[in-house]
Amino acid sequence: MHPFKYKPPRINTGDLRTPVIFYEYAANEGPEPGESEKNILFKAWAKVDHIWLKDLEIAKANGTLSDITITVRDPQADYIPINKHYLSIDAPEYMDKRYNIKHVQPDLQNKEFIKIVAGLTE
């Protein structure tokens, strides 16, 4: 029998250090194509991860190499991210970049968090 050994969780609330903002976009008024911000849906603190190999394979299949993975605390019913929403990261490295949410999944190691894979919009 193996002795019990405590394993700390992979992520905790102290790792959430980067503010992110979730948006909803709408088509521009008039005949010009494109979209503009409609309203802010939710603001949260997140951990921005480097690209995992699994996410890189998904990005290659989708034709983009600028995907990111972020982890946020599960907002429960306050906000449910879907693939029609966008997010921006409030950090100097990510200024003026909008990411389209591609995939949302619960963090199986810790049910208090969700992982979001997002790709850079052009």
C-alpha cells in the first residue's frame, strides 16, 4: 500500500494575475463589412498559459498558430463563454489583440476553474 502524499493543485487563485475582458461583437451598421464591439459581457482574472502541444495541433488544423490557452475561475451562471464571444488580455504583450473563443472545457484537476482556447482574430 502506498502512503498518502498530498499533491497540491496544479493551479490556484494566486496564479490568476492577468485581467481579461470578454466581449460580444455585432455587425457594423451600413453597407461596410466587419464587426465592432457590442458590449462587455464579463471581466475576470486569468492565467495565460503557453501553447500546449495538443492546442498547437488544433491550431494547425484550423490554420492558425496564434492560439492561447487561458484558465479562469468558473463563473457558474454569471457568464457562460461560447465560441461566438471574443476576449482581450490586459497585458502589454497582448495590447490591441482580440481573440475569438474556440473551445471551452472544465479543468478536470480542479472543478473551480475552466480552460478556454482562443485564436487571434484578423
